[in-house]
Amino acid sequence: MLTTVTGSPSHARAVLPFARAVGAAGHEVVVACPPDLAAAFDDEPVTVAPVLVALSEAAARFVPRIEALGADPDPAAVVARVFAGEHIVEEVRALRRLGAFDLVLRDGGEFAGMLYAEELGVPHLPAPSGAAHVLDPLHVGPLLTASRTELGLPAVADPAALAPYGRLDCMPPTFSFAPSWLPEADAYRQDDEVDRGGRLPEWVAALPAGRPLVLGSLGTALPMMQAAGRSAPGGPPADPAAGLRALVRGANEVDAEVVVATAGLACDVEPAPHVHLERWVPQPLLLQVADAMITHGGYNTVREAVRHGVPMVAFPQFGDQFASAGRIAALGLGRHVDGPSVAAGLRAVLDDASVRGAVRAAQRAMLALPPVAAFVERAEALAA
């Protein structure tokens, strides 16, 4: 099985449990990814091929092409260009050097793997992905058709079908975040600890047990976008640290212990004594003991929070995060806020029993799903 992943570390964590399960079952798994994501697969039963383009480099390339869409581009067109633009031709050519495979498992926003599967004549499946939820086939389809033409691939019957062999998800169908253009998923239980061997920091264990514990994080993509040095129209904010500053200001106002993962972004807002800034924290472990989470709405985080029954304050920054935040609110799993309302949203989530009840219902539905290990049988059937 070839596994293709692009983007941020969260994208790697979305495909890792499935790749791990297939590799542990004795099948050969090759992971094609950018060099900066290779470490996510250390000590796993896979072979890593760091042949895809890093997100920060890709973002710098995409900006001029997105600017060419006009002064006020359609956000759906921007997202399509970022994930399915001209770069995938180069990446398909890189994948060719890896040889033949019987099945392709791809990050839901990664399309070089899809086109290479078409070239090999083998099935392909997208892994759980927030990006896939906002990749409108009306915009993605023509881009993929142009890449097929350049690569010498035959046209497909339905260019708008982005998951013709089905798709994978880790949210229960009754709490789906997927749009209508995607088929119903084969749903598996979210892994409770994707990164194995972690431990809770001792200073977290020593925090006052009689106060609510809140985890705050705006994800791992913003620092990578900051490294690109430019902001695309409709893309990440020009000042990626602005959201972190707003998060810390809001956390300062709430009577709770708040652990904030900065992902390396600098924050010039002085945290209150009950607000603890750390570059990185073991998120799934903290979620096991958290009362709420302030999140950008990344789909990995959403699934992990539901897995542990944690209400969310969704503070989206860019891309599919806005769609996820809206769905969190619509399903009653939390609140959708902007910068000035982080504190109010957090207080509401901590005090609202209906939100806790909705998250618990989603958690129970998720726990009733089959484990990720059950995907191996599905993969074997597809490959056969």
C-alpha cells in the first residue's frame, strides 16, 4: 500500500493509524510525504519516502497563482488551487519512482496519490480529512482534468468524483462533518493515542485538581504558513500569531487552569498565572483529563476531542476550520467564537450541561465504531 500525505503534522496523524494497522498486519506500506513530516512515522511498520513538497515551500509557490485569481477570489477556488493545483504533476512524477502498488491510501487533501492510483489502475481511499470537506468538485475537477492531460492519463467518467472507491472517517455517521458531495464513509473509532509512548508532563499532573482544566491550541499549520513569508488571498492570516494572542487574552479572563500549545508561535501577551504556555503538549493525553478545549477547529482535533468527550470552543483561523467550527456549533458540541468572544465562549461551554451531553452522545457513538485495525480487511479486499 502506498500512503500519501501532505500539509501539516495533523495530516500525518490522520493517516498514521491506518498505515500502522496495515503494516502491522504484515503488508508492505510505503509512506510518501514531505521531508518535514517524515518523523511522524518513526518507529512505525512502514517505509518512508520523503518525496513530496513541504507545505511552507508549496505555500510560497501557490501565492502568485492564487493572486492571479483576482483581488477577491472565491475561497473555494483558493482551497482547490492549494490542494489540487499544478504542483501535483511534479509529485506524481516523484511517486512513479517508488514503483507499483495494489492500493493507495491518501490524505484527503492530497491528490497526487489519487492520480498515481489511476495510472496504476488500482483503488484509492481518502483518510479522514477536514480539507476534503471544503474541496468543492466544481473547482477541483477541472484542475485534476488538466493534470491528467499533462501526465498523459485518460479522462475519467466523472471528474467530480473525488472518492470513487469510498472514503474513511473516524466520526460516527450521525455526527458527520462531510458535505453532500462525498459518499458515506467506512467509519472507524478514532485512535485514543496516535503518538504511542507519550506521557503527561509532571507539571500538568501537579495542577490544582479542584479547578477546570482547559487545553488550548490553534494547530500546527500556522507556524508553517508563517515560514512561507506571505499570505495568500483567502488563506491564512497575515499575522499567524494574532489568533494565539486572542486565545491567551481570553484564557486570562476565565477561572480555570488553561494549558496552551503555541506550536512555536511567539506571543507577546503576558499570560495570567493560571495560563500555561508550552510549545508542544501531548494533546490526546491532555484531552483525557480536560474539561474543555479551545481549538482552531482542525478536523484531527475535533475527532480527538469527541473521542475523549471534551466540549469545544471553536476559534477558526483559515480554510476548512470555519466549516468545522460551524458544524461543531450546529451539532451542539461546543461554541463557534471569534477573538473577542473566546472568554465568553469558554465560560458558556464550561457551564452548559447540554454541550457536555451532546459531546458524550457523540463519544458513545464513536466508541461503538469498529477499531482502526478492522480497516485491514477492507484494504485487503480492495487490493484483491
